[in-house]
Amino acid sequence: MCEPFWGTGVLTLALSKQVTGPIFAAERNPHLRNWWQWLFTAPDYLIRAIETLREKYRGAGSDRDVFNALRDGYNSDKHDTITAAARLWVLIFASTNNLARFNQQGSYNQTWGKGRTVPDPRTVITPETLDAVARVGHYVRLCCDYRAALDDFLDYLDDGGTGVCYLDPPYILEAGMYDANQWGANDVDQLMGYIERLEERGAWWLYTDYLRKGGREHPYSLALQRFRAVPIGSTRDARPNGAATDKQEMLMVGSGAWETAHARAWVQATLEVDG
């Protein structure tokens, strides 16, 4: 597997029973990378740490001062500890729309999620999830640069390896949601170059993005038309009470991932997981 925009590692975990070799992964956000490193190495300790902090900040959904103490505590602590990983999990669930946001200084600055309830972590990080994490944990090579993960995967293919690459980057038509230095036109240019290299090798690759948003089009929308495009089909945005959206979200499928029934099964699984 190759997931160079790891995030929640959703596809790798969903297909963990089929993964039998190295997993080339990258996560640019050091806060999230720390979370995964602890989940891979000490899941039981991490869950217990989450339970402790969830109880300590139980009032975060009704008392803004409690939320501020939770957020300030995270920002004043070291971000490479198991406590930081646990606090981040609680903080995200206590924040607006359950989203994480960091400023240019690296501090968490998402706002108070009034009325939010932080769930019991064992209802979210289920035994099934932990089994999947255990299956893939010793295969994952988690780095900080998506290009390094893709370069290593391409080398692996050149050495005779096989696998699937799932590309789920920040969507360029929503680049304003990200720090301008985190994802922009140059990154998209480089990513398209990697897609061409994957295509040349006949690799199974899948790529999600908005091809259109309102009156704007993806800068490579014409070039991508030569690949199979499968609508993901969401008609509402991600907020709990989200409004209808004018975004055309697509799963682009490389030629090599549409040639066999086995490969098409991976595509269907991706749609089910991403959808």
C-alpha cells in the first residue's frame, strides 16, 4: 500500500486483511503523526490516557473556560508525548465541527464546540480498529513528506513489488482552507507528475479531488479526463447540519486499476470507505 496523504489511514485500515507488504505512508502534520506513532506502539496506554483526559475535561462542551483550559494545556505542552496525543483526540471532539486547525506557529486554534460531547474512546477506537492497526502497524513506514513516500513506492515497484496507491491530498479548489505554504499549485503540478509515473508503470492508483467547485475547475481537469472518473456522490458539505454543495467530488482511477475484476473490487471498497 501507499497512502502518501495518510490522515486517518482509512483505506489501509479498511483493507488491512489484504495488506501483506510494506506500507509507504506520509503525514505532514506533526501533531497527527505523533498520534499515529503512539497508536501503533502503545494503543492500550493511549486509550487509557484519553479516558483520563476525557473525564478531566468533561465540562468542555458546556463551559468555554474548560475548553480553553484544554486547548491552552495542549498548546503549552510538548507535542511528541502520549499525553499530547491523547489531549489532541479529546480536543478535536470538543472543537467546532470536530475539526482540527493549527496556526502558523503550530498552535491548535480551532474554536469552542459548544454542546459537543467527547465520546468514550472505546466506542470509536473499537476492537476491530485495534485489530486492523495491529495488522498494519509493523508494515507502516510513516514519514513527513508525501514525495518521499511516493518515491519509495515507485522504487518498490521498479524492484518488482506490487501494490495500490491511494492519493487523497488537500483539494486544490479549497486551498484557501490550508496555510498557503502547505498546498498550492506547485504541489499539484508535482502530484500530477507522480500520477504520470504511476501510470507509466501500470500501477493501481486512485486519486480523489474536486474536479469542479461552482464555476471553478481543477487546473488539470482536462488532463484527468483520460482516466476513469467515478463520482463519490456527496450532495452536502461535511458540517453536521451542512447545506447542499456545488462541488463535484470524484475518484479518478488509473488505467492499471480498472483492468481486472480484482482491481475494480479495490475501487469499490475505496468508494465505500471514502463515501
